[in-house]
Amino acid sequence: MKNIINVKHPLLQNLVTKLRDINTNSYDFRKYLSEVGRILLVEALKDETLKEKEVQIWVGNYRFPVLDEEKYVFIPILRAGLPMLDGVLEMIPLARSGFLAIKRNEETLESILYYDRVPPLKGKTAIILDPMVATGGSLDYAISVIKEKNPERIISLNVIGAPEGLNRISKKHPDVKVFIAQIDEKLNDKGYIIPGIGDAGDRAFNTE
Ligand code: URA
């Protein structure tokens, strides 16, 4: 699984434990997802190439490195990916955002796309935001939909994954770099990650 990068950092582990805690309310849950997203983004872009820009500073005009912020398109997978968007947009405020809504048929676990509002991706870096990689079905599907839009590259930021889903992504999309905070043990027979955090969408938006 060469393209799966398990980002190990005490701050991430601490946040994941807070997400697991069933006494974490939905407000805090969203906040922790957002913080995990931000830390993963920092890691994902650590070797990014910068361009130069002339900046007027207190002693005159100097050239300094800047990120080409408009090159990035964040694509949260609704609904659980939404809270991660806040964190990453704080880091790259001029990035664009696009939205994909994918649900799964709870019986067959098959993925269904029901909303696609992604801006043009040609020449862009598409960054998928999706907390859970369980069977990998929705991430696999999202990557396929995004690939059809011809981005320059695709990165995926995820919070918790099961080996089954990560293996699937690694085999099917070895060109996509996946940055993930935690790889858990397994899936249960309903396709939920064990120990996991439960249903991330329900926990983030206080639904059942
Ligand atoms: N989706 C979730 O929100 N949680 C899981 O454990 C698996 C899929």
C-alpha cells in the first residue's frame, strides 16, 4: 500500500481518540474533524512547489514564495466530509470547493452518486475530504468520478480507514496519494469500521 500514508502525530492520535469518544457532542465532533483535516493537509502539501510573487513590504519591494492557492479544489464527500472543509479552507482560503454526494445502499453496500457539483479540474489538484474509508466503495467511486474530470493530480485526506478499504484504493488507484490519520482493525458485517467512530455523518450532524 505504497500510496497510503498513515500520518503519525500525537496531536492526530489525540484528536482521533476524542472523535471515538461517544460523549463527544456533534459541535466538538465537527471541530475535531476540521482540525484533523488541517493537519493532514499540512502533511500532504509539505513538498509543494511555490511560485514567486513581488510583495510590497516595509523596506521596499521583495520577491517571496507563495502558494498558488487557486490551483487547489477541495471536494468533500457529503455529508461526513463537510466538517473537514472548514479546516482546510482556513489554510488555503482561495482554493475552490466542489461537492460530491455519495450514499451507500446499506444492504448491498454499493455506492450511489446523487449530487455532483465539482468545478472544472483541468490543471488542478483535487483534494478529496472523506473521514471514513470502510469498504473503500465511496472513495473508489469518488476518485473515478473525479478522474473523468481530468485533474492534474488527486490527493485524498481521510481520518480512519479499515485495511480492506485501503487495500482496494491502493490496488485500484495507485496514482492517488491517501493521507490518513488512523488505520483501524477491521470492518463489521454491516461495513462499519471497528473500533472506528460509528457513523461519522450522524455523529457530525446529530442524526440517527
Ligand atoms: N461510514 C461511517 O461513517 N463509519 C463507518 O464506520 C463506516 C462507514
